Amino acid sequence: MINVPARSISDRALSTLNASFKADRDLRLKGYSDAMQFLANPTIFMRLANAVLPWAWTAAALCFAAGLYMALISSPTDYQKGETVRIMYVHVPAAWLALFIYVLMAVASAVALIFRHPLADAAAKAAGPLGAVFCFLALVTGAIWGKPMWGTWWVWDARLTSMFILMLLYLAYLAIWQAFDDPHLAAGLARVVALVGVIMVPIIKFSVEWWNTLHQPASLAKLAIDPAMLWPLLLMALAYTLFFLCLHLTAIGNEITARKLRAARLKAIAST
Amino acid sequence: MMDLAAAHAGFVIAAYAISAVFLSVLLAAVMLRRRRLSKEEQKLKPGGDGK
């Protein structure tokens, strides 16, 4: 019989246990990393997007149908604004999305800058034109609301001006992608515009509190809106968001395909 | 229900019509680009139209 000291056995058991914990932790970290890489892989992403899209399109169509019914038929008129209150159901979701999409572009640009992942760049680039359209719609429907309510289509007050600057930032972002033949140079400059421009989002959000503006302050955060008007607004906002999700997933797919085609063309030129 | 004869009904109709037109154009643009890129991708595949 071998006589092994008790302390040596416990030390060995402890080191075996530690090694087991370390192996388990490494395996888990590798699992997270693999999961992230799996989801960020363009081919896997497109397969997942194609599975999600039919459901998202159906949900968007149903939300639009229900939202428009509530906005135009079942919701009451406002005692002060009359029928013009119904413009809110298309104006506010467009404005929310214009802000949300810019934040999304900035986050995707930051991810692309830090992790150098091409899918993040594709997501940011695909969001640009969509955000520009929603921002334009927020400005135009706001002007249509302003004429009967304020007696003017446009005033240079803090909210309207800051929203107009956001529109210019969107246009600058789109122009950069179009202006350079080298996509890496364009991506670098576009990331800077997205990251610097995101400062406009809190300025737009709090402009009605920081400055004396003609634009009304936020009604939703203070719950200063009747449920009869709140529900159509939320439903239309959900419809707009789902519509954006569908368009964005499709546009990212387009961007991935366009990059594949560009790489194939360059390969063909290089081989000749 | 919305009163189409109300004083500012025209503004409401204009806001909804402009939103519908621009969102439809956006949808059409994204889908047409998808279709065009799919066709180009098919052409590049071995055995595609381009080969």
C-alpha cells in the first residue's frame, strides 16, 4: 500500500477541480464567441432573415390594417385640433423611426469600427436610405400639420431645425457612400458621420424642453394623451417599426449580395 | 370616423397620401434592387445565364 500524505491528495484534487473550472469557462467563452460569429456570418444571417421575413411582413400588414382602422375610423377627433390630430398617427411614428434608425446606424458603425465586422457596415449602410425617407416624412407631415395649427408650414424653431439637421446628416451619410469608388474609404468616412451625428438625437429629443419652441412638448412620456388616441398611435408605431424591420433585413441581404458580386467581378478582372 | 367634410380634412388626406406614396416607393426600390441583384447573382453562378 502506498502511503500518500492527505495534504498532497487535497492539493491534487483542488488543482484538478480548478483545471476543470477553467476548461468549463473556456468552453463557455468559446461557445459565446462561436454563437456571435454564427449569427454574424452573412450566409447564416441571410438564412435567418429569410425565415423571419414572411412572418414580419404579415405582422406589419396586420398592424397597418388595424392601425389605419383605429387612426382614421375608430379614434375620436381632438376638441382643439379637430381632424388634424389624425396626422399625429403618421407623423410621430415617422419621427421616432428617423431617430431610432440614426441610433441604429451609429451603433452598427461603432461595431464595424471596433470589431471590423462587414455585416455591421452592411447594416449601417442599408439603414441610411430608410432613415432618410422616414426623416423626410416626419418633416413633411409635420409641415402639413403646422399649416392649419400654427398658420405656417415651417418655422426655424429648435425642434424643426434640429430635425432638419438630422435630415442633412442622413443626406451626407448617403452622399459619402456614393462619392467614393473605394468602399473602405467610404465606410470609414460614413462611420465618422454616423458616430458624430448621433449627438443630434438627444438634442432633438430634449429640444422642446431646453428651448422655447412652437412644437408641443412630449405627450407620451408624461402620459398626457388619452388612451383612445394612444392605442392607434402605438399600433401605427409598431406597424412602422415592423415595416422598417422587413425593409432593413431585405436591404442588408441586398448589400451582402452586392458585395459578393463586386468581389466576384474583381476576382474575374484579376484572373484575366 | 373621420369627417371628410371637416375644415382641415384635406391636410389629413395629404399627410396620409404622401406617407403612403413614399413608403410604397421605398418598398418598391428595395424589392426591385433585390430582384436585380438576384438576377445578376444567378448569371454569375456556374451554369447560370451568363455562362
